[in-house]
Amino acid sequence: AQSVTQLDSHVSVSEGTPVLLRCNYSSSYSPSLFWYVQHPNKGLQLLLKYTSAATLVKGINGFEAEFKKSETSFHLTKPSAHMSDAAEYFCVVSEGYTGGGNKLTFGTGTQLKVEL
Amino acid sequence: DTGVSQDPRHKITKRGQNVTFRCDPISEHNRLYWYRQTLGQGPEFLTYFQNEAQLEKSRLLSDRFSAERPKGSFSTLEIQRTEQGDSAMYLCASSAIQGGGSPLHFGNGTRLTVT
């Protein structure tokens, strides 16, 4: 069985300061990991994905995440927050084994607030 | 790429009524998924199709729920005898068959309110 735990339900940062959204995963197989973002009244947008290649993954809008197998973590970071980054962020795992159909398991989300 | 489209965007219905939602995936995607998202939670998997075959259903999908993808293109999700607990955002997503690393592309969802 696969699962993800997002360690913070809310994170608040000032504009221009670094962002860290924490995620730990559990998986019986070699997982694929994703971060999705959801702006109010908008669909889920893929930020980045890890699929067993480079452990440091770069995504859109300056976000990146590092896969650490020893810590079973996949934290999302950004050096400098922008007001437009305010949204809900979901850490997602897919075991991706043959027949698993890319079924995704979502975390409960982290609401990012960016203040002036 | 026109993206995944869902219709309607919003649906308000009275308890006990039936509702049907439609999803049009990205045209070259073989896999289609339905998820449900309630307030303050992440999306939860309901079911998925590969072409026209429904390959997996979650235990969340009670017998009042049925999904179809008759020609392997668009899909419908029907809820019979709706209950207030069915109020949620219903999300559709599609992906290509490329193994476990294929990301899902989501539509904007159908928000269901059962009164």
C-alpha cells in the first residue's frame, strides 16, 4: 500500500523568502512522486515529478524537490516566494507497477500563504 | 492540446435525485480516472479506465455510483439516489500509458451540491 504524509497543513511565508513544504511517503514498490498545485476554483496542475532518474527534480515556476530514499521524503522548495504561489499543494505518490494504472494517492494538502 | 474538460462545472440537486457528469479526456490519452475531493482533503481515487475497460474501482464507489467509457473516449459518472454526503468536487483526469511515471492531467472538476 502507498501513502503520503504532508507534515504541515498550513505554511505562511513572506514574499521573497524561501518556501519549504514537507512530504514523507510510504510505498511497497519503487514509487513515482509528484507535486501538484491547486489554485482556488482551478484544476490541479502538475508542478514536477520524480520517476527514478535524478533525485533533484526541477519543476515549473522555480519549484524543485529532492527525493531522499533513506528519509522517505520528497520535500518541495522554492528559493523565493511570490504572491502568485499562494495555493494548495499536494504531494502525490504512484506505485506505478504494471497494472497499477498510475493510480495516484494524494496527501491531505498544504495551504501556502504568502504575505507582503 | 485542449486539456481535460468536464461538464457541468456546478450541479445542485435535491437528495434522492440522479445526476450524471461527463468528462472528455485529452484525445490521445488511453487512461481516464475519476477522483472525488471533499473540502480540506486531497482527491481520493474512485475508478479508472484503460480505453473502454474499467480496470479498478475503489471501495469508495458504492453501488449507487456507476462509470462508463463506452467508446474509449469520453466518460460519464452517474450517481443514483444522491445523498448529502455525495456533495464534493468530482475530478476527471487522463494519462497516456507510459508506466507509473506518467502524470495525470486533471480537468477543472464538477462541484456537486446535494441539498
